[in-house]
Amino acid sequence: MFYQFSWLLLPALMLVLLLYVLRKRKAEQDAETGDRSSDSAADKSPFFIRPIVQIGNRPSLLAHEAVDIHWHSEARDPSWSLCFRVSGETEWRSASITSGATIKLQNIQENTRFSATLDELVPGKSFEYEIFFKEKHVFASSAMARKGRGQNQRMVIVGDLTEGSNGARKVAYQISRSKPDMLVLAGDLAYRKGLFSEYLERFFPVYNAESASQNVGAPLLASCITLTEPGNHDVGMPSDSDIPDFDRNPDLMAHYIFWSLPLNGPVNRTSQKHVAPFAGTAHRLRDFLRAAGARSPRIGNCSLDAGDCHLLILDSNVYVDWTDEQLVAWVEADLNGANKLGVRWKLVSFHHAAFTAHWKHSDEQRMRLLAPVFERHGVHVVFSGHNHTYERSYPLRFEIKAQADGKLVAANGHVDGTFALDRAFNGKEITRANGVLYIVTGGGGARQKLMSENPDAKASLALPEFTVTMVDNIHSFTCLDVEYERLVFRQISEDGVELDTFVLTQ
């Protein structure tokens, strides 16, 4: 019997010997280089959210500029340091670092927000920065300080961004190729409800990627001052009738957690006026307010200067009543202040388009209420998103006409009125405009609903009288070069093709 099975023993013994040799060799390697699993744990990134460059509470231009760098970490350990230097300098300087409240939201890994202030920067000059954790180098990037008066600058404006599409990644990549000095995101950054978790899944991997690629996105947030405004999805209101519920979605309204803008707006939460309505148990609301701090809801309406521009950012969501006299007076005062300072160009940005040719949101006209204010104070361009298109209007003036019941806004959102259009303006031979230009730049990557998809079969595909051009089937962004004598506009597609270009002068 033994001899019948002896032919099986030799292979088995050889296999045992081979396993012994391999195990011994691995033990020897681990003894020389250390256990690889331990190395992997040690090399794990300390960032929960990678660094973001932000303007913070600095509405006015400064002789010596400053920016804030924000990042999040799962570790509360304060063993962080950041050093930076302005281009041309040889010496590195240390930045002061503070830790904000630890963010505790259900379904989100507990994390802490850290902030570093980089001051004594030179307006319009680049700087580089490096971050260390427990004395180990963990991050490096560069950015540019805000431009000062008389310095040309390039701004990119785009809305309706990350819905998990290839278009979103390609747009982010093309934006990085354009090398903007400032990035303005015109609302609806992360679909579908602007949740913290949606930012982690869809927004940051695209706009704060480790490297630039049309298949991934680009590290824009770590290298460019970024400004934002709240769209309807950002405040958890895909539809106007939605009431954001923190019990259903404990990580709602991440817009107010991540972004840091000037706190010079007219609203504070204690009045509850012009603030998004929401529901939820007290402890969940408390968790959100602790994480958002003073930014909620102040950053929804704010303004700042950058180079030869004054930029006014407004909350256009349905809960804001733009017939409110005090709110309108704040807009008037803000623009009047820019005029007194002699700011060359006045730009406005809000999410919901006041004038749009597209059927999807053409009924939402409440922001037309501010058109006469913009005209009185010499606003040059108004940017918006909401429709996932690119649209450009003629320079226009709009006179509001009350409804039959005396109200300025109808129940369906319509604002009636009459147009005065500057049809002579073509942005090439004739570049001075008689009126305000309205640009919809919502082609940042969200799904596009074509004009041909209009469910109303009787609807005409013809553009309304105020629209010069519209592109509804290609993702794109607006690249704006600001010079003292002129504004140069280019609408660039996800593949780097110029869809439209024109010049505006005074």
C-alpha cells in the first residue's frame, strides 16, 4: 500500500519546502526594510480633504494681500505646519494655523477643518507653499495672490459642475489649461443635494485631483483662489418646493462648511430672513451650524474687489425676496460704493438666470427684479448658471411691468416688462454696449437637456428676442480676461474649442 502512494509524497514534500523558503525570504526582507503593511499605514495621506485656496473675509484690495488655505483631516492632532514664499524670495516663512470645530455629521467620517493664513503676499504675484504633518512633508502647491488695481487678470466662470460625468472632468482639465487667476463657480457644484458626501464623491476628486488629466480633472482648488455662490442644489432644493431635512440628509448644505468668502452680506441667521428653510431635529441642526459657523448664510450674498473688477455675488434661490426694500438697498449701496472707489468693471454673479432662452428654467424670472438696479449703477456683465447651457444676450435694458394683481412676480415666476436691446453691439467692430450683458454659463458638466427635448411639442425652437447665441449640447466654461481698457470673453468647450468670443469696452 505504501508503495502505491509513495509517488504522491515527493511533490507534497517539495511544496512544503518551497513554502518554507518563501516565508523565510520574506522575513529576511521585512527585517531589512520594515514590514510593508506598516509602511503603507504610515504613508496614508493625513488629508480627509486636500488643501483649498480661499479669499476668506477680505472684501477689499490690500496693499499686502493674504489668502487662507483650508484642509480637513480625520486626525485632531495639531501637529501641522505650513511654510510659504513669494516668487523671487529665497527665505521661507511660517504661516499661523488654526483648527476649527470638529465636524460631526451622521454618515460622514469625523474630521477637523484646519486653516492657515498666508499674509504679506504681493498683489498679483505667485507664491508656493508646503504643508508638513508631524514634521513630514505631505503637500506642495503654488497659487497667485489676488490682483491689484491696474493688473490684468484672468477669471474663469462656470456653473452646474459635477454630476459624475466625463464632461465635468474634461471641463476641469480645460480650465486648468487656461491658467486662471481666479475661479468663480456659479452654483450647483455637487449633485443632487449639495451633500458633504456628494462633494467627497463627485466634486473634490474632479476639482482637487492630484494631477491634471481630461479623464480625472485637475488640482484647481489647491492652486487658484476659488469663489462660489449657492445654487438650488447646493442648499438641498432641487425643486423650489423642497424643504431640506437634516434628519433625512444630515450632511446637507455643505456649501457653508467648505467655502470661505467675505462676510459683508446683509443677512444673519438670527433674523431668519432670506435664509433657506429647513427641517430636522435640534441636535442635527446644531451639528450643521457648528460646522458652518459664521459663513451660514452670510456668504450667500457678498462682494469683493479683484484687480480692476468689483464682483457682487447674490443668492438667487426662491426663499430670497428680491422685492424686499432693505435687501435691494444693500445691493444699491454696494454698487454705489464701487462707483465711488472708481472701480473700472462691475460684475454680478448669481445662479438662476434672469434672461434665458432655454425651456427648462425660462419661467424662473425673479432675478429680473434687479435689472433696473444693475442698469442704474453701471453693471457691465451678469453671469449665471442653472440652465446647463451657454447663452449670451444682447446688451439690454429692462423696464418692469407689474402683473394685473399689482405684484411684480407672478405665481409661475414670470416678471413682465419691456426690453430695449442694443442690436448694434457685436463684440468685434462695435464693442461699447448700451445696456447690461447677461451670460448663462451653466455647462460645467451636468446633464444637458436639449431644446429638442422640450416636452411641449408646440414650443418654438426659435430664440427669444434678447438672445444672441445659445449652445445647449456641449459642456463649456467662460474664460474672461480683464484689462483696464477692455474685457475679452471666450467660451471654451470641454475639448478646448472656442465656441464664442467677443470684446467689451467702455
